[in-house]
Amino acid sequence: MSQTIIIKLTCAGYRTGPFNIYDDLGNTLGIDITKQNLIDGYTVSVDDAVTMIILESTGKCKTIIEMSIVDLTIEQIAAITFTPCNTASVWRHLTNITIYNKFYDNIEPYIIEYPFNYQSFDEILQNVKDYTKAFTYFPSVDGVFNDNAQIQTDNQWFNKAIVYNGQQSSGVLELVPKPINNLSAYLTYPIYNTDSKTIMYTKSDSFYGYNTFWSLVKNKSLPLFVASCESLSIDKVVNQVNMDYGKRSFKKEPLRAKDLKVRHILDNSYTAHLVSQFIITAAQISYK
């Protein structure tokens, strides 16, 4: 038995396309399909067992997008619109002091990356502690910053992290606050998603901290990162094809090297002003 589906793009960078289309059974559904075809809606028949569609951009920007098949009404399909992921314009910013990293009504990621170098021996990363202050501001009628109109909060921080060295990567770590007085919720972590791993972070003595990471790289002969197709301001994104988020702790490979980088990302909120001070990476010498 087969089902008829409509594939529609809702957002894509201007450098993406054309696309090759596959299903999760390995069947080829289309070759060199234009971006406009996908914006208008590309109709194809697939097996009833298919649950996911894979789009591969083969042009200047090479990327792979996985989309789950969902049931929508005709009205819902007709209401789907396409929005370019990036624009080129001159805008006036900071007219509202309560809003950060939101431009042209889109949240743009705030990314900061810390490099670390160890001594003569390789070291194994144990945990990450970050001293970042988060501020929110009260509205101002004249649009001028006023330090007296700010408060420091404890409930806003980065929502993603990537820890990596030359051959290893944690993949995308989704960061969520540790549940308070909820043991059953605490025991559900880490959560293994298709394109990330959700872990908890805590705040203690003004430090945000987390662990529960290890290398998820499938093949060390493939790149850990690829170019971003969504924003020209993002230098790279994780090569998700080379990450195995299905690994459990009994297969974990510790992050071990003479150097590493910690990348923190905020891309789900625009109401906090994050002021990053410094970061501590507790590590243990690895003799080999």
C-alpha cells in the first residue's frame, strides 16, 4: 500500500537547492528538484511504512534536512507559507532595550565560543562551568539604556552547547534547567533526540554547569561541521550526518585531547541580555 504526500518548504536560505529527495527506506523520490517546486508543494507517492522524508541540498550549500510525515487538513496545507531564512537590508537596531538577538521579527542566535589548551598531557573533560550574568530590562520611553532599570535573573541562559576538539564532538546539546523537587522528571535525562541530546544544567554559586556529554562522532574521517545554510552570520553548524545520538552511556567515548572548544548558543529567546564573563572546564589528566 502507498500514501500520497505533499512536501513543502517553509524556510530555506537563498543558497540552498536544488534538492534530491529520499524516504527513510532508502528510495529516491526526486532528483534536482528546484526550491520553487518545494515551496509550491511537491507531490509524491511513498510506501505506507515511510515516516520520514530526507531533503539533500546539492548546490553551493550542501545540507541534509530530515522531515517527519504529519497529517494535515487541506486548509492547513493551503495556509503553509514560505519565509526566506536571511535577508540583506539596513535596519536600525536597539530601539527597544527589552529585546535582544531579534532582528526583522526573527530570533538570531547569540553564539560565543571558548578555546582551551592543556599542558603536555592529554586531558579528559569532566564538566563545564560558565559564569554568565543574565539581565532583563524594563521598558524605556526614550529607548536609552538605564542600568537602574535592569534586574539580574537566574532562569535564563544558553539553550544549546557544543563541546568538541579536532576529532571528537558532543553533537548538539539541548540545555534545560534541572527539575526542582521532581525525581521522576530528573530520571528521564538525558533525552536522545534525532538531531540532539537534551541534558540538564544547574546553577550554583553563580556558575551555570553541566556534564553528561561524550563524543558522538560516527566517522573521524568525515568533517565535524558544515557550512550554515540558514544565516550568513553563522560560521558553521554540526554535521548531523556524522553524529550518532542513539549512543548510550555504555558506549560513550570521553572527550580527550590537548585542546578543546566550548560553544554556547542562545536561539530560543530574545528577552535576556547575557553577559558572558569566563568559563571553567574541569579536566583530568589522561596518561596513555
